[in-house]
Amino acid sequence: MSRPTSSRAAAIRSLGLLLGAFALAGLIAACGDDSGTTAKKPAVTTAPGKGAGTAPGGLAGTSWSLVQAVEATSQPTLDFSTDGKVSGSTGCNRFSGTYAQKGAGIRITLGPLTRAACTSDAATRQEQQIISGLGAARRADQAGATLVLRDGGGKQLLSYAAVSGQLAGTSWSVRGVNTGNAVETSALTEKLTLQFGSGGAISGDGGCNTFRGTYTQSGSNVKISGLSSTMMGCEQDVSNMEAKYLAALQASTKVTRSGNSLELRDDKGALQVNAVLAG
């Protein structure tokens, strides 16, 4: 076979280069580039709820108290744990469940609810509003110390105010004390009080004698120490409760404040003292 002439060879080379350029252009068009001019498929987002998982969001670790609550057995509260669990009070009963949050979207799934009767029709209506509102909530608007839960259409369902976990400057009426075998609630425990000063001082009434000491708080950690009391003579049962109360306070290492309720627990999680906000 004769070799092509130089002009023919040049034409063949030009044709090869042209075909290579077309192939490269097609490859670039198929892969896109870094300039952002190539159209991309929109990202797919999943609303909280089915298929969204149970990971908590910005509300994790916060505690809230219902705004403009009617008088009931206790203050209605709402607590979000860091592991996707929710709990609180309707003012009559306590509830628990789970929550999923993604951005401002939220889905709350309630579980068990205690069955105590409400003290009034208004408290009953409030409880019904809370339970239905939590179940219907699809959006959580949090602005500073305020939390508003809304339905899918943006209608306001419930409004809450943030609860501070700080003990300084608060006073409490004791309801229960760990006596070593169980947490006792009786006429004796109802006489016990507890005050946390703003400078680390703690004081209260043991049912017969008054006491004082010191405390430190760092988040949910608390240490109560150096308790000493007056030396008035007391009835034996009162004196026994007083001693157990002071021992329970000094055994406490963890504090949880939810609405108008306070719980002090030891390192193992055992409840030592529970109380309600005085006044």
C-alpha cells in the first residue's frame, strides 16, 4: 500500500483532532464543571417524623414552663432531654414520650400519662389543650427565653417560657426525703424548707431546728456541705426526720429543676429530696 501524501496525512490529523475535541466536550458536559452553571437536582429534605430519625435538635437539654397557666396541682412544664426523650407536666398529670427536631420542624410522640384527676374544669381543659397541642405540633419557634409550638399551618398551639436551672436566690418547700429505704412524703416532710443564697450559702428549716451551710453548683452538678443546725429539743420522730433530711441533702450530687419542681439525686441517680418552689 502506498503511503498518503503529506497533504492527505495533514487532513487525517486534523480530522482526528476535531473528533477528539468533540469527545472531550461531550465528557465535560456529562460530568459538569466547578463553575456552577450546570443544572443540578435539588436536595431532598425529610420533615421530622416518619423517616426523620429521633435525633434531638436545638431544644435538647432545655426546660420550659407554660405561659399563662391556670391554677392547678403543679406548674405545666415541658422538658427535652439530650437523647430524644420528652417529659413534663400538664398541671394535673405527668407525661413522657419522644421528640424529633430538624431545624424549626418538630414532631412529638407522647407515651404514658398518669391518671390523677384535675382540681378544676379549667385545669382539665388546660390538660386537654396541652396533650392535643403537643401531638399536633409541627414547628418549634424558639426565640431567647420563649418557645412557641405551632401546627403545620403556623397556628400557635402552646407558648412556654424558659426555666433557669440555677439555684441561687430560690426558696423551696420540701415534699419528699429519702429516709434510707424509700422517699417519704408525710406531714413531717411538709415542714421542711430549703433556701439557696446568691453567694453560695444554703439554709432551711429541718422541722424543729434551722440549719445552714454552703453549696456549689456547676450546671446539673451540686455539692452541699458543712451543714450545722440549732440545738432545740424535738419530738423523736421530728428529730429523726431532721437528721435524715440533712443526710439526704449532703448525699446529693445532681440537681434537676423543671418548672416549679426540684429534684436532688445522688451519684447513683437515687432521689434524695424533691421540693416545689415556695410562694
